[in-house]
Amino acid sequence: MPWCLTISRKHHTWTSCPCHPVSLCFVLVCSHGHCGRHPVSGKVRSLPILPAVPRACLIWINKSQKPFYFPTPTPAGSNKIEPSLRSLQKFVPTDYASYTQEHYVFAGTEIVIQESIESYGAVVWPGATALCQYLEEHTEELNLQDAKILEIGAGPGLVSTVASILGAQVTATDLPDVLGNLQYNLLKNTLKRAAHLPEVKELVWGASLEQHFPRSTFYYDYVLASDVVYHHYFLDKLLATMVYLCHPGTVLLWANKFRFSTDYEFLDKFKQVFDTTLLAEFPESSVKIFKGILKWD
């Protein structure tokens, strides 16, 4: 029997979990692709049963009936930029109805990411935690210290945060409505922790690339992408953007949970333009991590 959760909380409406046939009111995504706990990142923490846990969701895992407590959504209007970050915050986070503060541990550092299920771009997906784990375990091999990195579709910023803490010079990119929360999370987690404060830039796949990222000026040692391939209509533009951002010597690291036949179709197209190596695979979550080196014929 798969691990299943039953969560009860009034006055909040959440989406259903896509990987289990049970009714849920919040999606708990771990690097294994299932709802539940993640032993490395500490996505959901086990706590003793307390007589009163204010504003917390009680989570039961059917297999063992062991309780977990999950952070309560932050009410709308309380998403205030902290004074210490205000002068650095160029983009304002979208005022979603609720946010949650999610805790992860990578590179020996506790990372708190503000997420909201009201936007795909405000949630940490399985490919992101898998890629963070890979970066953490291969930091010296990848020579991340002072490496120039651009992340495509950075979302709430976990991967860019981890890469920054590991010493890289990071540019985190995404769509305009995502940038406020992305920058908030990056500043909150890297200020006075990372040697290089990450930069946040707008990047619409396939649009005005030469204008915003001129090839004569911008060079990256690594281009990172996680869970950017799913059922949407911009896959050709995504691939064109990946190709554009890669120079001779650039390594593209792409982590993805494979859900649909279109994901594999994209992989076939990816292999046509990139020399492709499978670096890691997580069967429990259907996440694969690939290294791509652009073919220069």
C-alpha cells in the first residue's frame, strides 16, 4: 500500500495530490515524488503530539498512523518584506491568498522557502530537491566555487539558493509574476550566507533573448533547470532558450519528474541538440537528472 496522507484544515482550499487516490487539501511534494516526508531536506518534520499546537495542520500517514505537523498558511496581507531586505528587493511578491514557510536542509544550512500553491512558480517541485541533492553531493566535482550559473524557471528559488550557498555566482530567472517571491526567498536565505548575492532577472522563454542576454556579454559555466518540462505549450521555446544560453564549455544540468509522454518527446528533441548523459535517477519519484553539452557541428 502506498504512503497516503489525510489532512484536515478548515477555511483553506488546497489542490488534490496527483500521486495518491485519496482526498487531500494540500500537496506535500518531496524529492521522491510522493506525499510525505523527505529524509534529507526535512520537508515535513516529525514532532511529538502536543496538547495544543496553534495554527497547525495534523497529518496522518496511513501506513503507520504516525502524526506530522505541517506549517500553517500565512494569511493574506502578512507577506511583508523584512526591513533588512527592503532596500535590496526590486520586485514585490505577488499577494497570494496564503503562503507557507517550508523548511529544507542542504549544504548544512536550514533554508526557509516561502511557497504558495496558487502558482506553479511558487512551489518547490520534486526535480528541484533532487537537483539540490545532486549539487550538494558533487560540489567539488562540479567546481561550483565562483562558477557562473543561470537557472531557468527558478520558481521560489530553492535550487538557486543552494547553488549560491555552495559558492556559485547565480542568476535566477523566471516570469515576471514569479520574480518577487523568488527574490524575497533568495535574499532571505543568502544574505550574509553566500559569497555572491544572487541576481534575479526576467526571462520569458524564446522572447527577446539577445536583448536581455546578449551572447557577447553573458557566459555561464552552468545552466540549471528543474521540472520545467510538463504539459504546457512552450516546450519548443524552452528548448530554443536552452540552446541559446549555452556556449562552448557550458554544462546544462536538467532535472525533471517524468509524468507525460510529451516529457519523453521533449527528451528526444533534447538529445538531438545536446550530447546527453543520465547523471542520476530516482525511481520512487520518476525524477531523472541529465547533463547536456550543446553539439557544435
